[in-house]
Amino acid sequence: MKITHVHLAPGYSAFYFDDQAAIKAGARQDSFVYTGTPLTPGFDQVRQCGESISILLELENGQIAEGDCAAVQYSGAGGRDPLFTAERFMPLIAAHLVPRLVGLDVSRFRDNAATFDALTIDGAPLHTAIRYGLSQALLDATAKATGRQKYQVVADEWGLPRSAAPLQLFGQSGDDRYNAVDKMILKQVAALPHGLINNVPQKLGETGGKLAEYVSWLAHRIRSLRRSRAYNPVLHIDVYGTVGTIFDNDPARIAEYLATLEKRADGFSLYIEGPADAGAKDGQIALLSAIRSELAKRGAKVRIVADEWCNTYQDVVDFVDAGCCDMVQIKTPDLGSLHNTIDAVLYCKAHGVEAYQGGTCNETDISARACLHAAMATRPERVLVKPGMGFDEGMTIVANEMNRILAVGNRRVA
């Protein structure tokens, strides 16, 4: 089965691009937007509209395969690719990718994905968002051409079992970190709340007091609202390196503070994502390793999640091999083609590190569904509910897609 035509459409992502450097430096929130001067190259405002590009592959049988190019909320931060806009990148796709795609045989996904992921234009690799969206379309094309579900294509091409069991989903709250938690508890999400602790004075507290109070509130709120004691969600909080900021990236002081958060979690497992930011990959690995070591000395069971400076498949391998973290966030748009996400999840699982297949609020319904299919085949320990920051919308997209796959899979098994 071959591609006969390629269509491109600009679109909106489900959230916004935020200049992380400006926010960390103290940009103030004014209702929904931020005031202040952007610091990251490419940004015109501290917060600006999120964009996407749909790649639509028309096949010989008349079906159309879909993929959405999208980039993370904090583009340009932590070694990531720069800001992604439709105006800038649609002409590049039209000029350089469309001629290569027309006539392409889509009977196999993995080979096609790897070929385009390695493609360079004028000596430079394609933006990760383009590789991400194109791989979604190629996966959908293979599924449509061969009469399979997308997760079945992944399972078959990687030699994985087709498992008809649900995944552990992780809700993200955005700045609505109190109301969103109530929603997550009512829908019994497995891990919560993300929290978006990306600013010291407003969210963490100059000595960490605001986050400490929030963790105590989380534990109390879960116990107050849950319908059954059997519901014991994991507390997973992303602090964007701010804990390191207030403790001068001192591993011992960071670990001491995280140990106090564990006590406030009151029996709920606690994962802290990005406790500190060393500013570069090697330094990040060393700093996270030192924090883990200090936590072990204190007998603390706080789990460290790697995020910043862990952007590519090779980065995931290096972080895992270094033993510097308990879990890796595999931030799907940053890895480019979906086959890299698949390989990264499998590498984590093979080497005893928990895999969190994440991504960003700044994606689309199409990219979220494609990622869910990849996760159903590879079985990571945690899957982000996305896109958007409203939680309910992302939960509808991801959880319902999972349940549809399970319904069809269970029927076929029966």
C-alpha cells in the first residue's frame, strides 16, 4: 500500500508555549498570561499560542492517515528544540518531505519511521515536532493499510505480546492544582497531580513551605474524597528544578527537604520530578545521582524522576545506565519519531528503571491517541493524561482510547 497524496493543515495545540526561563526568573502571572520580557530565543511573549501541523497521508485505498506535529510547552528549555510554528515549518515540510512521501510503501512502520527520523535537510535534522507528527501518520498508515489497530502494529513489529490490561494514568493539574485534584480523585486516576511547581515565590515558597503545605493537603484530600481505601494514588509532583534553586543545588539539603515532603505525604508514595537543574546533561546526571544517594542515607523512599536534559533516546539510555533516577519521563515530542519512544520505554523496563511515557499539555488529540497505542504495546509504568491542562478533556481522550482498545482486544481474545 502506497501514499498517493500528502495534505498539510495548520492547527492549534491544546495549550500554550511558555518561556520557562522567564517564568523561573520571576515573570508574574496576570490572569492567564504572564507579564515581563521573554528570555528564550524565538519567543515573542512569555506565554504564546500553541501551534500544530497536521500531516495527512492519503493512501491507495482512499483512507487518510493522520499525525500531528506538536512541541512541548517549554520549548527551547533544557536542551530542547526551539519554538515550533506552522508559518515557519509548513513550507519546509512541503518542499522536503512531501516529495519523499508520495509513492512510499507503508506496509511497515518501524523502517519508515527510522528513515525519516534520520533525515537531514541542509545538514540539520528535522525539528523533533515534525518527526513526531510524521511518525504518528506513518503508524496510522501502516495500521490502515494492514487492517490492524496501531498498538497491534507496534506489538507485532517489536515482537511484543498483545496485552489486554489497562495502564496506570497520570493526571496533570496545571495551575488549577486544587480543583483539578478533586477531579482526579473522583475519576480515580492512578497518579496525581503533577502540580506545575515552576516558580519559587508563588508555588514552592522561598524555603519550600508552600509545596510542603500542598503535599499535606493532597494526602488529606485523597483520604477525604476517595470512595474506597483501596484507592491509593501515587503523588507525582514536577518541581522544574526549583527545589535545587532554593538550596543552591546542594544534594544533602535537597534530600533533607524531600524527606520532609515524604513525611507529609503520610503513607502515599511520592515521586519528585526534576528536583534540581544542573544546566547540562552530565551535570544533571551527577546531581540526580548525588540526591538519590543522600536520600538513601536518610532511609527516604522518595522516588526521583528525570526530565530536564533527558530529551533523546540516547539521553534516556545514558540516564538509565548511570542509575541516577528511579523513573525517566520519556517526553514523547522531544524524542522525535514515536519509534524512539517505543525503544526508550523498552530500554527502561529492561534495565530496572520505571518508564513514564509523558509528553506535554501542548499536544493534540491525535498525538495523544497515537502515544496511547504505543504505550498499550510497550506497557510503561505511567502514562500522562494529555493534552491540555483541564484534566477532564485529556482524561476523556486517553482513557477512552485505552478502553476502546481493551474492549476490542478482549472481544477478540474471547
